[in-house]
Amino acid sequence: MASQHTQPAAYAEGSIRVLKGLEPVKQRPGMYTRTDNPLHVVQEVLDNAADEALAGHGKRIKLTLHADGSISVEDEGRGIPFGLHPTEGAPVVELVFTRLHAGGKFDKGQGGAYSFSGGLHGVGVSVTNALAKRLEVTTYREQQVARIVFSAGDVVEPLVVRPAGEGEKRPGTTVRVWPDGKYFDSLALPLAELTHLLRSKAVLMPGVSVTLVNEKSKDSTTWQFKGGLTDYLAQTLVADPVIPLFEGEGAVDKGSAETSGFALGEGAAWCVAFTDEGAAVRESYVNLIPTTAGGTHESGLRDGLFQAVRGFIELHALCPKGVKLLPEDVFARASYVLSAKVLDPQFQGQIKERLNSRDAVRLVSSFVKPALELWLNQHVDLGKKLAELVIKQAQTRQRASQKVEKRKGSGVAVLPGKLTDCESRDLGHNELFLVEGDSAGGSAKMGRDKEFQAVLPLRGKVLNTWEVERDRLFANTEVHDMAVAIGVDPHAPDDPRSAAEVLANVRYGKVCILSDADVDGAHIQVLLLTLFFRHFPKLIEAGHLYLARPPLYRVDVPARGKKPAGKFYALDDGELAAILDKAAKDGVPRERCPISRFKGLGEMSAEQLWDTTLNPDTRRLLQVRQGLTPRADTEALMTRLMGRGEAAARRDLMERRGDAVEVDV
């Protein structure tokens, strides 16, 4: 009997389980929302109310924290439709709350319900519903009132429609939700975060009142800002600005839509303050969604500010000899509130904390740069005050980098001849790209920013160093060149020296592995990660190691409706499918979208490589960190995968499970 318990479970057709409806959310809630508390699932409801106000429907939003632990959101929007869907045969309000990919925000332009909205993944309030013990929806529309009730995502009280009574004839929607405690670490909402979120909604929608009612404490607060971003930033700053607050806004109009390459109405509003001291205030939003991790719209603001300020300094010959300005010199003392409108934004992750849309850099910069240039040249004395602050910041940065160089001493090894180094010696700013192959290295050298980006081409597959003794590593030329270029000698994980001591001569703030997006490139990544994990662990510990993520595909989508033609890059087949699906929803069939597959980095032009992989504003870098798994367990797994003595076990694994892998050849 004992041997029966050690037999692996049978793997057959019946082993495959298909999750339906909202089951995926209940099985893996962390993939769809934050699970420390229910704030994000409440925010999904709030965002829908804000989207209505953003579209010009309603001037009031009210959020109530009820004494029984439930939360309700009321708006004065158009009310969620409750008639039968033309193809699904179910009430629309039911579909919105029970289907992961159902909503009114996919249809951009051409009569779509929303031109600009934050909810774009189509899984928003259905996730709220899936993770709720109870959810009630009441929608007021067309002189009627409809009510439906759910529990754990399922309908428990079917839709009931009745004529609107006195006081119910205004349109709008009320959603009341009881989050299920089994999905969250705590059911208590962080009041400071919630208050900030509601206040920011009012800031971004001048004239719209946002109210928070707490039934337990019997408190009620209403925010309504007529001055918008400027009033908000002025109230939030902790130090006096060097120059008056710089504010502005811009949007693509009919005259510029064709020439700019952006859709009608896309643009940004901003308010910027430059202070000499105190903590910076930095908040950004896309279609009213707070982007706490920033993104490409913030990069556009940074680029526009830098270009304008640098141009002003050069025009008036204000920069001292030997001082070279960098974007962070302008941005370091900048506080700002930025609100961008993007027709079809691409967010990182379902909680939409970072904007990834590459075109947003150019969109925001194209409005900020000319506006600041005009302001500076109209207020030359104030412009010189700002220039003084920026130059002072650059001088401080350069002095700090010179101190680092002095500490290194004079016994530095001769740098490898294949290394194309950068000009700057600012450790925090410099980057080294370890590039697969000489041809790709050539593209990287031409496409890089030589001020702060260095390139070291690697020839062929790197040695598997998992079982190589540390004192024999330098027998391999590639490993030797990498160590010398980075400025760090091989060391053991248990090296008694601190990370600061081991990394005293490190020459780059970021060491980026750049390989092809195919299987061969992944193999090179694994070999290099093995090297760094085994013999340079403190480089990982200190957060210096990164993986660059070049695209595998380029898709050319022709113009559709309000949206101009565009080039989109996909990291993998999943992103490719998403781009094609989105194009299809916009009325462009797959066969009209030419797809180019990059066989390797060497096939990409220098311009393409810069735009997709090297440009800090538009690239995607993945930081390499030691996870929560104990190092000993990770080493045991690495031995199974990389050890010479484990070849038979790996062969057995591939024979048994190889069919489950789709090989990219």
C-alpha cells in the first residue's frame, strides 16, 4: 500500500480543468487586484463613476463607508443600461458585473460610449463582484429604476425594473459592495489613501464635487476644486517655489490631428513647481486613473521640461564651462501634477499603476516643451532663476561622481578593448549593456546614448559557470572582460565583506543583459544569470542587475476611425495577440496588419533598438532580485538545471514533459 501513495497522479484528458466565468479571479485574486485590502476593488467602481463625469455626465460623486462594513458609490452618470444585450441575450448590467471582458470602453471613437476612460482591460467591476460576499446595483435610466443583486459573482436576486418614483428621475448608478474577507489580508480600507484618491478625482475634474461619508465616525467631507491642478499643487507643496507655478494644457485639435499622429482630443494638463528644498510632490494620472509608478507620460513631461530649459540656458549662454546638463538636473527639484488623456492607453498590470504607451512620451512632450519655451522667453528674469537652480543641481551631481572616482584609487585594470564605454562617470546614471553577438553590439553602439550607456558585445554562448571554481573563472575571456568592465571581482555569497566593500569599484548603476527575444536569447540569459547568481551575488543583492526586454514582433496597424496608423511592438505571442485583438475591435482585420518578426537584435535598426529597448523613457527593463525562496533552495534548483551531474534527470524531464512546451524555432 505504501508504494501506491508514492505514485504520481495520472495525467490524462480529465486532468485539464477549465475555469469559467469569474472562477479565475477567485482562484488567483492577486493576478487581478491588490489583496492587502479592498481599496482597489472599490476604486474600480469609483473609476466607472469618474469616467461618466469625465465624459461630461454628472457633477456629483458620493462614496459612503457604511456601518455594516459595506461601501457604496453613487454617481449622476447615464446609468448602466439594463436592457437585453443584442447578441448575449442577458441584461447588460448583469454582463458588466459577471463577464471578465465586458464593458463600454473597448469601442473607442466611431460612436463609442467613452472616448477617454481609465477602465480599459474589461475586467474591472467584475473583479469587484467576484471578490464580494454581496453586491447590489441600482441604475436610474430613462425614467426607470433597475436593481440586481449578486453574491460571490453570481446573481442571487434577478433584475427587477420598475417606474421611477419622485426623486428618482435623475439618471445615475449606485453600487454597494460587501468585500469578502477571505480574499484580503484586512477588510479595513486605508483612509489616508482613500481620502487622497477622492481628493485627486475632484482636482482632476474641476467643478465636480466628490464626497466621502463615514457612517461610523459620522464624518462627511466634500471636495470641489475650481482652480484644478494649480490650487491642488500650491496647497500640497511644503516649500516655496523658486519661480511661480508653471501650468498649462494642450490637446490635439482638428487642425493638428493628421500631422501629429495622435487622435483628436488626446493631450495633457499639468502644473509644475521648482523648489530648492523639501520633498518633491509628484502625482500623475491617465484618464483620471492614478499612475503611482509613473510611466511614459511622466517621461514626456521630463523630456519637455529638459528640452525647454536646456534651450533657454544655451540661448542665453548661462552654463559654466565643464558643466553638462542631464534631464535629471531639471527634474530633480521639480514637483508636479500631470493629467494625461490618452485614447487607448496600455497599462502595466491590471491595477494600472504604470503607463506603458510609448507614444505618450511624444504626446506630452510636444505640448509641454513649446509652452515652457514661450513662458521662459516671456519671463527672462524668472527663467534665469530656474537656470541657476538647474546648473547648481548639475554641479552637485558632477562633484558627487568625481568623489566616487577618487575613491576608486589608481590600480584599476585595463578595460577590455571590446568595451565601448560611456562618457559620464556618474555611477547612478551609467548603464552597461551586455549584448549577444557582434552584429547586435554594432546596432546597440549606434543606437545608444553615448553619454551614459556603454556596450560590451559577447561572442557566442557564455560558459556555464555553475560548477567552475572561482579562481578559474578568469581563464574564460568573456567572463574576464565582464568582470573588468563592471569593476567587480567574483565573490562568494557568504563573503564576509559588506556589499558596499565588494562593490566599491563598480562602474555602472545598471548592468543590463541584452539578448534576442527568442529561445537562443533566453538560453544566453540563463547562462549569464547563472554566472551572476553564483559568482557575483552582491551585484544582484544591491539591485544592479537587469534584463532588457526587446520585442519579438512589430505590428503595423493602418489608420482606423479617429486613430491614426501606428507601429506597435510585442514582447511575445501574448502581446501580439492582444495588439491584433485591439485592432480587430477598432475594425481592422488581422490580415490588414503586417507583422514583422525580429530574428535577432542584429536585424533591428539602431533607431528601432533605441526606441524599444535602450531609451529609458520607452523601454522595459526587468530588475533581477533574489526572491522570497531561501538561497539554499534556489541553489538546489539551479544545480538540477545547470549541474553536469544532473544531465540524466534533465533528459528524463524533457522526455516526460517536452510535449507540453511550444518550442520557438
